[in-house]
Amino acid sequence: MILFSLVCDNGHDFESWFASNDSYDFQIENDLVSCPHCNVLKISKAVMAPSVARGKRKRGAAQQSATDAIEDAPKQEVALIGESGAELRKMAQELRAKIVAATVDVGAEFPAEARKIHDGDAPERAIRGQASLEEARALLEEGVSILPLPILPGERS
């Protein structure tokens, strides 16, 4: 997995994970990446500071653990739905709309609130919000039942 700093034509900066450089190129060329701030599809890589090695160093335990976790993480199913898949896109949009209508948005507090509900420290209810890849992985490892919302290009708000 590669984390890229990206920028849209309107100057909004954001980050996104990609499986590889080829995956990034394919998704950009096919307008599959949109700005989460304004939904613009014209995206490019932002200038990033390179990581410079200062001689041979042994990886720290935390770095090695994080790398191992990413490599050992179960692969998730993904789909590429082009313009010919209009019906599938519509179904995904409808599913997302139903989930949004049936849940409470807790924003960035999602991981903490999901844990409270799972542990019985908060009333059970359907919630949605934001979680980083690491936070989502930790929740799943703790047995918290979460699922990603379907988001199609151009739908981010």
C-alpha cells in the first residue's frame, strides 16, 4: 500500500491509499478518484517530502509491526464499475442512501463511539462516521462489526 498526498484542480489537499503506482495511475486515468472536499475529478500528486535514509538502520519494533500488519491484513474485495455498470452504480447509491438514513453520523468520534457501543458503555444504535484504515482494522480485530460505506466517484461530500 502507498499513501499519496494529492491535490485537486481547486487546490484542496488530501491523502489517499493505493495498492501500487499502477493502481494510482489506473484510477486517476479512469476518473475513479474525486476530491473529498469538492468532488472534482481532476486530481494530481502533491509535492511530498521524500523519506531519506541516513545509513543502514534496523527497523524499530513499531515500524516492523505496522509493516507486518499491513502485509498480513486480509485482502478486501473491490470492484471496478464503469459507465456500463449504471444499474450497479444506482444500487450502490441506493444502499448508501439507506444506510445514511438509518444511522447517526458521529463523525471522527466513530472509533471511540463504536467501541463504547460494543462494550455496552453506550446504548446500542446504528452509527456512521470516519475511521482511518488503522482504526478500522483495530475495531475489526477487537470484534466490532463494522463495514465500509459504498462510495462512488463524485459522491464524496
